[in-house]
Amino acid sequence: MAAGCSETAGPTDGSPRTGDPALLRSRSTKLIRETAEAVDASHGVVCLSGGVDSATTAALAVDALGADAVTALIMPTDTTDERHVRDARSYADSLGVDHATVPLEPALDVFKRYVAPRIAADGDAVAAGNLSARLRMACAHLVADASDGVVVGTSNRTERLLGYFTKYGDGAADLHPLGEYDKTAVRALATHLDVPPEIVSRPPTAGFWRGQTDESELGASYATLDTVLGALVDTSPHDPATAIDESTGVDGDTVNRIVDRVERNAHKRSRPPAPSRTVPDAATEPDADSDADRAVHGGSRLAASIVERASELVRSRVEAADAEGVVVDLGTGRESSVAAAIAVEALGADRVRGLHLPCHKAAGRDAPSPESIADDLGISDDRVTIRPLVTELESALPSRVTEHAGATDLGEFVSRVRTACRYYVANVDDRLVVGTTNRTDTLLGRTTRYGDAAADLRPVGATYASELDAVGRQLGCSFAYADRRDRCRSDAVRPDDTRETIGGASPELVDAILVRLVDRDLGIERTADAVDADRELVRRCAATHVASERTRSRPPTTGGRTDPRDVRCYFHELELAFDSSTADP
């Protein structure tokens, strides 16, 4: 149960079904303003589709930031109804916001001709629709990054609870102002905000194919879905389906389908899990021979333990998902080698598929190459450059975006395009995506949100960078037997990205600092004394960790921003009730 939330309390004025639209409007605009201020953002980017959710979100963004500080992106494909595009443009004009139409079809055509034949040629309409959603995500974040802005998400609570959104696609934003409101409440809020009636009453659609509607796919009307979810979460989150059936009057089969969908899609609402990590008692300072210290310096006993826990994570997640296997990005050097080796250890080489999606030539020569990783492990290595796809997407965006974007912005854009490609393969092959980010990079924010950090599970997510050699030796990875400390990666955010450590400190020292600052919470003074490091270096590590919190956290919703005395934390309460447990450290 989220802090301050009463399990038995009934809906109040803050209920996502019965709340006053003026109150919901106030909460959402407050969330947008506070989130933008927290990251020093001056702009909001909204993907406008012509539907009620995106129109309501755009109106709230204008309310919070002003029309001059909002950009609407309209990104149709050949399955998008032209009426929706016209209505989106017309509504953007009425709001007075800057807007741009970015047709995705040319980029999708490049993908079909140059990329898909090399990695997954048999994608269906769902895989193609998810690809489009993830490419929209990549474009929206590039526009936001280039304008010091935030991406304002458009997902409502009904979609989020049912998992009716694309993972790392339309659900991937910097905040979700509608995330606590069900569809019924969103429509009421839209009317309150003077969204045109033709948009409010339009049958919702993901637009994956012509004639597709949400309600036909979900097997129930939004009114029914909201009624069942309201009973499931708001009033009795632990009641059995039979009790919900009786309290709502909805037939039992429909209730069971809805409950099952909520449970099956818990992974979409959770961070990708990493293996558990043993943390010593913070009240005691371990000596130099302790397990915790040897972990940071590559002790073989702990390396074996890391491999065992990581392998079990891969096995259990693949089994739970009833997946055919996993996809691993082979472009991240040592991390790829270790993550792929763990996957092979857990599943066997025939169930592990390597993927290499270069966009520019990496500067480093010492990191393990994708080809050598695949050869060592006996797995496939499907390689295709995504440069034509990236170039097509960049050319479709307004020229001011790429002109103002920095090297890091463009590099993170490439990383997010890779996410779209990796998940296309995973969707077509019925596989999970194995992440390759390590704990050091995660704690220091050296990952791209919805880019290289986007995965279904992270077998090296609890492993510090300086532990990778020992874990690699435990797994028999060839790189671990040579002195290869170069941090270059073939998927680097910039061509010259070498992931330099803070203040020129060695990777081992930075990790030793992070272990004490984060895992043991010793504070700056005690950490500096324990590792015999300069206090300024420790402070810089701490500041970097705190400043990068956004890259690790879930996007905020109004439930996490309001006084628990006047609104219950619906989404987070449901996560506790239904999300599968993770061992994320």
C-alpha cells in the first residue's frame, strides 16, 4: 500500500471516476509545472493524435506552461485516419501552440527495405504498430531534448492498468498527467477543457490498422472497464473476482479477463528487474577481506554468486513469460559479453539471439567486438546499420530540432531508435529483451532513458563495472583474460564516448565509493574515510548520482504528487497488489 493510502477507503472527490474535473485539472497542471521546474525544463512536448487523451494532455500543458512553451507533434502512418490528422492540426491551431506534422511512413519504408529483412522480416500489424509507437517516442524525446523540454505523456489510468500501451513507446514519457484518471474521467475533463465534442466522442484507437478500435480489442466498453477497475483497485483491491462480479453487475467472464490482463501486463508498469545484491549491515564497516570489498575488486566467490543469481533471473523471467528466448544487444562491449554469456548459461545458445545495430563507427578498438562475442558463445549475430533509418527520421523532423540538438541529444535519439528495433525483433520472435546496463552506469546516470536502459530484464544490472572482469572470467568470456579496461562501446552515445570516470578516478575507486554511498548509505564523510578518497571526489559522485535520479525513476503521476489526505494513490496501490515481485536492488 502506498504511504498514506487507506486500503478500505472509498472513492473521494479525488477519485478517477467521480472527481471534480476542475480539481483534476488543477492537480494535473500542478504536476506538469512542478516536473518541468524540477528538471529546469522550459518546454513541453505532446504527441497529438486527434484522440481525447492527447487533446486533453495538450490543453493541460498549455494551462500549465503557456501556449508558447508547448510543441505538438503529429506523427501519422499510412494506417492513421486522415480525419484524426486534420482534427489534431485544427486543435493545435486553436490552442495556439507550435505544431509539426512528421509523417512516419518514409522512415517505416526504410525500415522495411533495409532493416527488417536482416533482423525480422515477418512482422505483423501489432509488431509494426509497436515499432511506430517507439519511433514516435524517440522523435518526441529528441524534440524535447533539443528544446530543454519534457515529454508530457498521454496515457490514462485505464490503459496503464490494462497494459494497453506500447512498452517504451506511447507509455515512455517524462510524466503522466492523466496517469491516475480513467477514461470516463478523462472525457469529463476534456469537456471541462473545451476539447471539441467530435474528439471527445470519437471511438479510441491505437491506429495499428484501419478500422481498429480499443474497445473491440479489449472486449469491453470503457464504461465497463472503468467500472471493473474501479471495484478492483479503488474499493477492494484484494477482493476475488467473484466479489467484483457481484458488486458491479458485470459478468464473471468479463471480470476474469480484465483481472487477468492487469496481472499479465504488470511488467509494463515495473522497472526491468535485476538480480538481488547482498548488502552488508550499514552499521558496521567491513574490513578489507570482506565479501563486499572483494565484490568490487572481482572476488571469484562473489562472481560465482552473481552468475548464479543472474542466470536464475533470466530463466525465471523467460519461463514466466512463456517466451521462446531472449534478444541481446551485442554492441556494448564487456556488458554485452557478460549479459549474453549469462543468458547462454541460463537458456542455452540456441535460445539467445545476438543483435548488433551500429549507427556510427566507434572510436575504441579494445572492447570485445559483437562478432567475437557471438563466436565465443556460439550464438547468432544479426548485424545491420540503422543509419538510413536514423537519417530518414531526422530529415522528417523540423530542421530547427537537429540544428539545436547537441551530440548527446542525437546520440540518445539513436539509442532510442535501437530500442524500437530490438523490440521489433522481440515482438516478432516472441522473445524478451535482455538489458546490458551495469550498476555503475545506472547509478551515475550513464544510460539513456528508454534507450539502452530499456529492457525486460537486466542480468548485469546489479553488477558494478569493476566486477565485470571477474564475472566474465567466471563465465569463460575471452575478454576477461586480457587487460581490457577501455570503456568504448560500438553503440556509444557519441562516437568518441569512452565513459570516463568521475574526476579521473579509477573504476574500482568510483565503485567502492558508490557501494558505500548507495548500498550502505554511509554518507560522504564516512565513505571518504573508508576508501581513503578525497572528499570532493566523493561529493562529486554523490552529486552525479542525485542529479541523474530522473533516468532511474518512473515518470510521476498526480497520485505521487498530491496530499494523501485528499486523494488515494491509485496507480501505486495497484502496483503493490498486482505487480510481480522484483529483486531490483
